[in-house]
Amino acid sequence: MEITDISATKVSTESWGEFVEFPLVTVMSKYEEYNNAEGDNPQARRNWMGPVGDVVVEVETDAGITGVGHGNWATGAIETIVDETLSKLVVGEDPTERERLWDIMYRATIPFGRKGAAIEAISAVDLALWDIAGKEAEKPVYELLGGPVEDEIDCYASNLHPVDLDTLEREAMDYVEAGFDAMKLRFQYGPEAGRKGMEKNEEIVRTVREAVGHDIKLAGDAYMGWSVRYAKKMLQRLEKYDMEWVEEPVIPDDLDGYAELRASTDVPISGGEHEFTRWGYKEMLEKEAVDILQPDVHRMGGLTELQRVDAMASAHDVPIIPHTGTNPHLHFIAASTNAPMAEYFPIPEWYQKRQGEKDSTYADAIYQHPPDANDGVIPLPDGVGLSAELNREALDHFALE
């Protein structure tokens, strides 16, 4: 079998819906024009993240099999890298030689890569190659990875944006009633909001904890929006709420800060969705920076690289809970003994009502049959390959020139 063509399609962040506009702290919150903590600047995140949300890559073969993958996060540079560099490296090659092709792509992009868009582009191609392998074998990819290790996949409800406390409380209770025993909220403020912001962050956690009780696992996401000093004070306030983890408290390059925070608190610290390749995660593990790793297979190097990271993390007794719950992540979790749960994005009832007749699907709109949780678990992905059948109508709608 031989690769005959490769193509890339940029997808608008509009496919993610309005959730990027809700109030929360982010890595850019220190700048007033990009701060939406109060919900009065709904375009704040769109103004700095750019118009491109994902880049879908399709790899065609002379056997009539086409593999699908995507690179994630807000830059059309992925398309350029696929078109101008990676296509020259993989067209004409055997798609089953994934290890060799990964190494070739990585080495060829070192002058402008190693992290960021180049690795995200490699991720998309690598996922497409795994999709081809599953389709050729007529098996789901998790079987090629050595699974399944369980009959279904546990997941946590990941939304709880602080639009207002009453809505937050009702949404949390809805998730409990739907059978979720774990959920993640978003913090609203960072250092720029001072002590008042700390009090409001704590109020968000207290509201959810009191709504769901102490038997529910509760995590929180700071999305790189805190400093080490601020995070230490915030974590002291949060210790009494028995949180499962606080996610990305500081910027990802401050691994010493991560390690300092982790040593200062009983609250587990997680991170890694903005890290890349085995070398980045090796440093995180060696510095004992996190209690939980959260790689994103669409960013960090694809399934080929995620397997390597999983082996290292397991050796350090650090579990992996991937960022987002896309089908490729589910295939990975299904085949790993070190990945206890998936992230899942239920659409809150209040959001559906607000949308009315509008299509309220987001984040996975470009795929057919997105994962669907029931009673806090997701069934193993259906179909051969990565279960990544494109929704052509949605893809055409959200595609960018």
C-alpha cells in the first residue's frame, strides 16, 4: 500500500460554538482587552486565538483507503506545514510504517518545529495513518493498540462555566442527575482581580461542592491564568473542598513553578495539554511537576507519540487523563491501563434553551457520531479505524479558505 495524496482543510473556531465566549480566566487575562472575566467582552478569546480551530488532514492511499486526523488549536500554519513539508515526506511511502514516518516528519521539521504547529501537523498525519491501519485491518484502533482493557470508558462532565452562580449550581446538579460522578469547573479570575477575585473563585468552587455533595469528584481549570504566588494562595483556599485536581495553574514552560506548587499543597496538580512530544513530558515527569498528565493527541505528536508518553508516565506512577474526549483519545484510553477516564463535554440544558432551534453541537461538529455518554460512561468507539467519519456538510460549512 502506498500514500498517493494528502490534503488539509482549515476549520473555523465557529464550529466550537459560543463556549469560547463565556467568562473564565485564561493565559491572556492579564491584558484588559483580552479579559472576559466579567462576561462583558465575549470576543476576548476569539481576538487572540485566531479564526482557525482545527485543521483536518486526509491521507489517501492506492488501496482506496483514506485516513482522517486533525491538528488542534487556532492556527492555519498546520495546513501550510502539511502542504509544503509533510506531504513531500509521506506521499509515495507505505502508510503502515508509522514509526519511521513519524521520525522522518519530526526530524525534517526540527528547524521550525519541536513544539507548536509543526508537532500539531505531525499529530494530524499520524492519526490519519492509524486510521488507515484500522480500516485496512477492519478493526478499531484500540485493538491494534492492545485493548480493550475495559468494557466501557468512565468520563467526567467538563463544562461548568461561571456564567452566574445559580446557573452553575443547576448545571452541576443536572450532571449528578445524569449519572456523572466527576466534573470540572472553570475558574473566573486571576491575579489581576486581586483578593476579590480569589474570593469569587472560591465561591464558584463552594457553590458546586455544596450543590453536588462530597461524593462527587470535582476538578477546576485555571487555563494558565495564574502566577505561582497567586496559585499558592488560591490553593490554600481550595484545600478544604477536596478537589481531584487543579488544572494548568501557570504557563506550561514554568515547570519549576509547577513543581513548587505541587510541593506546597495537597490539591493534585495537572497539566500537559500544551506540551509536546516525549521530550517535553519527560521533563515534566523528571521535575515531578504534576500529579496527572493531560496530553492532547491532536497536538502532542499523535497516537504514536502518546504511546511513548504513556509508558513513561506509567513508570512514574502518573496517570494520564487526556485533554478533550475525541474518538482518538477514546481509542487510546480503551487500550491503556494508565488512563482512568475521559473528558466529556455535555451540552448544558441552559445552553440548549438559549440556542433554541440553532444547532447546539460544538467542538466535534465536523465528525459523524461523536461520543455520547450515558450514566457517566462512554461505550467503546464503534467502527473500524479511529471512528473518525467526517460530517462533510458540517466540514464544508465551517471550512476556511
